[in-house]
Amino acid sequence: MSSSLTVSILGCYAAAPGAFKNPTSQVLNIRNHLFLIDCGEGTQVALRRNKIKFARIKHIFISHLHGDHFFGLMGVISTFSLLKRTTPLTIYGPVGIKEVCLLQLKLTQSFTSYPLYFKELDSKEPERIYEDDLVTVTTIPLKHRIYANGYFFQEKTGDRKLDINAVLNLDIDKAYYNKIKQGGDATLEDGTVIPNKDLTFDPPKAKSYAYCSDTMYKPVIADQIKNATALYHESTFLDSHEHLCKPTGHSTAKHAASIAKEAKVDHLILGHYSTRYGDLNEFKEEALTIFPNVHLADDGEVFTF
Amino acid sequence: MSSSLTVSILGCYAAAPGAFKNPTSQVLNIRNHLFLIDCGEGTQVALRRNKIKFARIKHIFISHLHGDHFFGLMGVISTFSLLKRTTPLTIYGPVGIKEVCLLQLKLTQSFTSYPLYFKELDSKEPERIYEDDLVTVTTIPLKHRIYANGYFFQEKTGDRKLDINAVLNLDIDKAYYNKIKQGGDATLEDGTVIPNKDLTFDPPKAKSYAYCSDTMYKPVIADQIKNATALYHESTFLDSHEHLCKPTGHSTAKHAASIAKEAKVDHLILGHYSTRYGDLNEFKEEALTIFPNVHLADDGEVFTF
């Protein structure tokens, strides 16, 4: 079974929000899961504007606790309650996120109408933090001014695809189909063993999405996200401001492209632009000098892979 | 000296923000002070949209810690820092506001670029919390689901106005003018005492602004804000939903108008509308049955008195 992976950009600008430049937040749809990634101020309004159903969001992944990735979280938590949600919500983020959310709920003397769970992160190594039958989520340790993680969302490889002509020609009983799809060989009534590769096709390539923001250029990220379908990598600066990367803990478009190239991903999405720049195309042009398949995130943009 | 008082409505809708309905925040300009009152999510963007200079805001008054009055505060605090502000900022609000703000600053490992002060409130009686040569600010204890205060902003009555013809005719030395403006009588060289009332006019009436949101109908408020120039009073509901006032801690348009009438204010501004209603004019019509001078707040509206 193949399904498309879509990324809806709710906001993709660095630092303070402007009237038409939202801070970071995006929604990944992978195997019909809606994962909300980061939650800058105004995220709940952007969700409405993008017509994303609140009730379908069951997991929120926060990269780090800088305001432009985080100050919209309490609004989302509260509004879900106002809507009398009952579906549980789990929030993944750095240690401290639970305290700050629960303190605010305590001060408002209001508790959520739904079960609210936190999974606090402090590991500096990649950590599998979510798994179900279809998808896994693993942290991508980043290098920023404060503790930060990206997230790697991966479809699980599905069953092998049955070569229906082959199994019919060999008159194999339907009872064995599941075993074959799971990789087993077939044994005919005369004892002949038919190897699995003659009965099946490879399953569709499992898709994956790597979210890396905010971070300095950290080459080892490429090893972890090899062959990802799409990489969202921050590119706060153009090469002309490369000297600002170290003090601020950010990357250039070329840094992002270098990770994409090294990881051999299919697509690179740039975002988290400093608002000092007028023309976003300069980010794309710089990245294209290193990696061929570059997309520019912008608020309201939806990418389908 | 007479000056106008202006109120810029940044947001005036109850509960969850929508794409075009901002939660509560407003800026009062009184004697050239810009006071930011409440700070729902998106306030910093609304400040920009309304072209209000961040640097001129030195005092923020938070009524209570429900999200729709408060979740934009951290964004404002942080953005002021990003802009490298150095002017001190003082925040007035319920006990707990300091802890939740400082915790978030601690988690981001960033401290403000400017001195940040908190004046935490817990009194159930009106309390003078700000005073300078021109203006005073006093809390207005409200009745809501959680601890909440409105704020009463009052110009100080200025000096009496010199009757320049009178003092010239009597050949009173300029050295005495200040004493006379402050209410003193004049003594002529022959010993005659000229009473102050013959030398001065009354100063212009001091203006004042009462902000009351969120609150149930609380008649005693009227005693405190007698003859105010303008009252902003929440009117979450129409009369048809009056039964919701008690469980939610809110008022109807008629409640607001009753306070305005009892206090004999000049102007009533309604706001904090539940988003369940389509036509705001219904609020005005209901209030007009009780009080004649009713204005409807709306996002972006500016009132000058």
C-alpha cells in the first residue's frame, strides 16, 4: 500500500511574528496520522486558516523551547479544551515543557477536557519516541543555542506485494498468501519449493520525512536520515551572513543543501528564514548550487510527496 | 491642559482566536502614556498592524490569567528583547504571572535585554498600583471564575487655569502665578485679599477610563468609577443567554449598560463578545435600552474621547 506524504506549512519564519510571516509550525500527514510539528504563536489560527481538523491532531512535537516554536502551544491546548475534545493528546518536547504547560493550566484553574500526556526529552542520541503499526518517530539531536531535537518520521516498510499471476499459475492455495506476503517461500504439493522472490514484488518504498529546525550545520544528521523522502532543514541565513550561524545556532541555505546531498534525500524544503531578506528565491538559488531538488517553504504552502 | 484619551482595540473577542477575531488586548493612550491592557495570543502582531510603537509601551496590565487575555504576553516580552529594547517594562497582574513568565525565560535560557518588573496583585479591594504626576491607575476588583481585576486609569486634575485678564488688571506680580494656579489667594500691596475664585477658572475635567473584563455583573463597580469618561465593560452574552453568565462568570450587554448608567459615565464601550453571535448590533441595541451612549468595540477600532 502506497500513500502520499503531505506537509502543510503553517508558518516558517524565524523570530518575531509579523502580520504575514508566521513563526514555525507545520502539519505532517503520514499514513493518515496528522502530526503537528512546532507551535509558534498563532498556530491555532493558522490551523483554522488551513482547514486542518483539530480533532485529528493527537501528537505534537516541539523541537525546542524558543518562543517562535513554542508560544502557540498553550493556545492550542486550551482551545482543544474549549471545543470539549475528549481524544487524548501527547506532547513531545524538551524537559521543562510539562512544567510550563501544567503551571499555566493550574493558574487558570482549568484542566483539559481530554487526557494530556507529555513525553519529555533530554537524550543527546537519537531516540525512538513513537511507534505504531504504520509509522515510527525518532528524535534527531540538533545543535542549537538550547537543547533541541528534530524529528524523523518514517513509514514502516509494508508487506511484499503478491505477484497474483505467479501464485495463480502455480495454483497456490489462498491460505498461504499472507505467509508469502510476509516473505515466506511456498512449497507445492509435489515438494517443490518456490522461492519468495518468484512470487512477490518489492513493497513500495517506505516514505520518510526529516524535520530539522533550529540547528547549526551538523553533518552527522545526514547519516541518520539517509534516503529520506523529504528533508525540511532550516536556512535562517544566506551565505553572506554565514558568520552569524555560530553565534545564533543557525544554518545557511548551503548548509541545508549539504545535508540533503550527503543524505541523498529526494527533496529538500528550506524554511525558517530570517526576516531580514526580501527575496526568498535567493535561498533557493544558493541551495541549488549544491543539491538539485529544492523547495521553498512559505506560509500556507502544502507539499505532497 | 486638556488632552484626548484614546483606546485602540487590538482584539475584543472571547475565548479562542479566529482568523479575524482577536482575543482581548487594547492600548490606552492617556496623557501620552501608552498602557497595554491584556495580551491575548497575537497581540504583538496586532500592535504592529495598528502601528503602535513597541518602545512606548512601558506598562502592561493583565486582568486575569485566562489564555484569551494572557497567552500573547510571552511573545511581547520576547520580541521586545529581540528588538534590543533597553527601556524598563512593568507588568501588573495576578499572583503567579511572574513565575510563569520567568519560568519560560529560564527555559529559553534567554533573559530580557531590558529591566523587567512585576507587580503581582492579590487584593480583593481597589488598590492604587501606579501613580505619577499626570495619571493614577487603580485596580477594579472583578467577579470572574478566577481572580481578576479591571483597571481604572485616571488623569490627575491639573492646576487651576489663570484668569489672565484678572491678574493683569490687579497688577499681580508673575512670581505669584504658580501659587494662584495651585489654588492660593492673592494679597495686594494694600493688604486686600483677592480670593482664588476671582483669579482662576476651573481646570479642565480630568478624564478617566475604566476597563472591566472579564466579570459577572457586579453593581459595586459603578461606585468606584463614578463619572468616568469611558467604560469598557465586557458583554459576552446577549440577554437571551443570561443564564450562562453565572456558570461562566460573564455579563450581558444589559449588565454592562446598567453599570454605565449607575456610574453615570459619558461613554460605554462593549466588547468580549462570544463568537456565537453573528450581528454585533444586537449587543448595542440591548444596551441602548438602558444607557444612551453605547459604542461597539471591534478589532482595529480606535475611540477618542
